[in-house]
Amino acid sequence: MCGISGIVNHDRHHPVSEGVLRAMTDVMAHRGPDGRGTYARGAVGLGHRRLSIIDLGGGAQPMSNEDGTCWVTFNGEIYNFQAVRSELVRLGHCFKSSSDTEVIVHAYEEWREGAVGRLQGMFAFAVWDERRHLLLVARDRVGIKPLYYADTGSAFVFASELKAVLTHPDVSRALDPRAIDRFLTYYYVPGDITLFAGISKLEPGHYLVVQDGIVRAEQYWDLEATASSTMTFNEAVEALQGILRRTVRSHMISDVPVGVLLSGGVDSTGVLRFAAEASSKPLHSFTVGFAGEGFADERPFARLAAERYGTRHQELTVDAGAFLNFLPAYAWHMEEPVCEPPAIALYYVSKLARDTGVKVLLSGEGGDEAFAGYQTYRNLLWLERLKSWAGPARPGLRGLLSLAGLLGSSRIGSYAALIDPALEDYYFSRTATPNTLFNRTRAALYRPEFAARVAGSPARDVTRALMQRAGDRSQLDRMLYVDSKTWLPDDLLVKADKMTMATSVELRVPLLDAEVLEFATTLPRSFKLRGGNGKRVLKAALRGSVPSEILNRPKTGFPVPYSRWLRHEGKELLRDAVGSPTAALTQFFEPAAVRGLLDRFIHRGEASKEIFSLLVLELWLQRFPSIQAEPAAAAMAGSAVGPVAHT
């Protein structure tokens, strides 16, 4: 919806610089091209960039209560705002607009910090209470909307984007080596740290209270382990249908056109099914494909879904030139190194939607994490079962898996290293285990001085702590819990927010509504995953309405042919960036080891994920920590980079 920013000077007599506040706000202009607002009084300032979605004429921010003693700046949507508003009216509160923003400030007046837990939606917001001289900063339960902050010692600074926080002159640009180590461990940066030692992420389900120079964090929500449901499978299917119907309908609240992103898979088609039911007029739908041959094309399945539900469907084709030219802007907009090639396709298809006049998109993100759709979960549960069956014969099992690897089945062979450790010792997240390439080759890749700097804080500790917090949940639910705390907010949702907001489009994710996730945790494992069939209950809830060709097709992911593009059209870019003796990467990694990895990729196509990760990190290091205007590459990509066609 928007971009928010703010400053609270700890010295009450030190006024906020309105120039700095405006600069922080305007560096996020892409998040809110429809308006800008600031509030500055004494030591406090709040900023806002607006993308108008609800109450187009009356939702300007920052917004206050009746007497101007409480102010809010808000990014996101509160889906239950009408119910909360009705309750507040009964309690005597007076409203001057019909926006969900105003509900937040009145809810705070009534319930103070307890207001956060009453709000259902995707959000990051800050409320300034002038009477208590207190700032409340909150983030939604799952982490759909981002929030970064820094305490400089003299001021508390926050914003929707990292680059906005860095615009404040007192925020340190010192890099945090732990974050680089975490990136190479997970392929994203999990937890509350960023690549800047002085800037943190507010974790999902948390809020901060800033008062008299003291910053206090509180957790208000967690994906708790609840008692297993006593429902039968058919009862669970019926209950899920009702939840999805309510959730998707609530996510369609908007005063501007709403569209659906179609990937050709079960989740996005399921969202479209309920969205079409809730809409009184045809919806827009959008999908993306890739130029070239030899890889899966999801567009025929997206067309099938569009035809079934009668959408106004548009397609877009991205080629190597468009992909490669956008990479500098990818680093700028993502702000954190994340190995997500599909994010670039998401940027282009979001821009297509915006050019069509659609400012709100629904997507199917989250179905795999809620209902165990990834092959990783099936494979590791089978591995744990094999280990249990093998008992004392585990060395023999390890030998068989190793032999399979030598005979050409590299995927099976990779599991040999996981025979001895328990699940909690090898499951980092769905993207990484100890046997992923970076984790196996860390000793050869890291410069000795860099290895020494990160030795005292192992990246693996992030998920080890989460596994302990998951307690005695089933093995599947422990993996799902870890991913809900790491992969979801720090990879999937970072990509979703940053790439769509770069085009001034709001993305909503109904399958990650807290009600959906909480329901999923109550289900027995067999309702989610049995044998090779993942997302059982979700597929059953959609059977009969979603085309069987989509419902029964194997999961393919989102097949971006980035490896081919980087090996051919992008080869010189790789050599100039990753392979250069003056690359910024060389301050952390051994140049010979990086060049060796690059040669393996270019000549044999190996380690494509790792090479893309190094390229992203190098581009990030080139762009940050110096913060200036948006790079020219981003502006170019915003119009039309390379031959990108749509029908």
C-alpha cells in the first residue's frame, strides 16, 4: 500500500530535521506515487508515501485522532477494519474517514499496545502518542510487510525500506559479516539482522515500544502448536473451503481494480477460484513466460484457469536481455541479497498489471508452506523413516546413498551426508542443509580473516533455536514452523513485497492469512502430506472447481531459465562482476575459489544457484552502502528493457 518512515530523537529538546525526514520518505517514492505526507513536531517526525487503495479521497497520512495527540503512519491493509471500527464506534470513538488507517489510531487509543493483536491483515505501522511521549511500531504476524529500524544512540529511525533508514546521516554503514555468512548458508538472510550492523528487521509478530530513549521489543503472536483437530478429513475439507472463501473475499476489499497473478499451479488457481466467486465483474489475470525453448512453460495452464473463470487475461514474455538488464535494479529494490531469480519475472508482470490500471494483485504464495507442498518435506521425511528402519545399519545406508551419487544420481547421493545427524541438526530451511554447496565448501571459499570474524556466531544457530522452540511437534510441523519463521518472511515475502512495490502495485497473499496458517497447524500430518501427495486437504478443497489438469499436475516451481541466460548472454557480465580481481567479493572470499566456481558454472553448468547468489551479492556490494538516487538501470527497467512482449 505505502512506504512509511520516522525519527524519534531521544533528546526531547532536539527537533527532527524535516529535510532528513522528507529525504527518507522520498527515496521510497515508488512505494507510494499517489501522495506524500509528513508530521514533524519537536523531536518526532513521521513520513508517508501513499499508494491509494481504500478511501481514495480521505486516506491521507500521517493521520491523527480527533485532538491531534495520536498520529499514525501505516503500510498495508487491515482486513477486519470494518468490524474493529464498529466496535470502536460503540465505545464512543468518532471517525472522520472511511479508511482502515484511522481504525489503527483509535484502536491504539482504546487498547494501547493490545490493539496490535486485534488487527487482522498485512501491516507495518507506527503510532506516536504525544501524551505518553511513546512510539509504537508493529509488524504483521507473518511478515508480509517489511519494517527496518536503527537506534543510533541519539535517535530511533525506522522505515519500510533499508535505503530509507540509511538516508539518515547518523545511521552507521558498517557491514555485518554475520549477514553475509547467513546469506551463503541459507541463500537469504534469516532473522532480525541485515547486512548493516546498525540496522535490524522488526521480526514478524512483534512490536517495539520506544520511550525515553529505551527500545523494548515484544512478541504478540506465534504460530503455536495446537491440539490436533478431531475433524475427519472431509470435515477439514469443508472447513478449509469456508476459511478460504472468507479470507479471499476479505483480501479483495479495495476501491481500485483487483487482479490475480497466475502461475499455472494449484495455489494461484485456487485463489482465483474464490476471487471469481466473490467478484461481481470479470477479474484481470496476469502471467509470465520466458523466451526460448527446452524448459517448462506455465502459460498454457494459466490460460486454462483464466478461461475457466472468465478473466481478462494478459501474458508477458521475458527474455535474457530483460532479465540481465534488470539485475542492478534487482539489487537496489530487494535491498537484501536473496537468491530469487523468479523475482525479476515478478517485477515485469507486476509492471504489466500496473500499466493495465490494476493496483492490487492477489497471488497464491504460501500454500506450500501451510500445507506441505514442497518436495523437500517429502524427501526428508522419507529419509528420516529410512534412518529409523536402518537402525544400527545406518553406515550401510550411507554407503548405498553415496554409491547412488557416484553412479550419477547426485540428488540421492547428497542425502548420504544427512544419515548421521538428527533432523534438528541438519534442517536449516527448505533451501539449505549442511550438504548444500556453500556449506560444504565454506572453508575453501572464505578468506581466513573473514572466517575468523564469523566463527563465533554460526549461521546455523538461527534455525537450531527455532527447532528447539518447535518442541515436540511432528517432524513435518517442525520443518513448517522453521520455514514460517525464516524462508517465508526473509525470502518469499521479501521478494513479493519489494518487486511489486517497485512497480507501485500492492500484492496480497490470502493463503498466508493467519486464520489459514493457524488452521493448518491443527491438521494431522496425513491431511497435509501422505506418501507423495502434498497439500492433500487443499487440493481436496479445490477439487471439482479447479481444472483437473492443474490440480493433478506435478509441482514444477517457477522455471526461470536463468542458468542458461547467465552462461551465454550473461557470461561477460559474470566475468566482469564475480570473476574480476577487483570485485567487492574479494574482501570476503578467496578469489581463486570464486574463479574456480565460476569456471565450473560456465563450462559445465554446475552451481548455478551459487553463482547467481554471488552475482547478487556483488551487485549489492557495488550499490550499497552508498545511498544516492535510484540507479539508471532501475529507471530503464521501469519502462521496457529488451524485447518484452505481452498479449
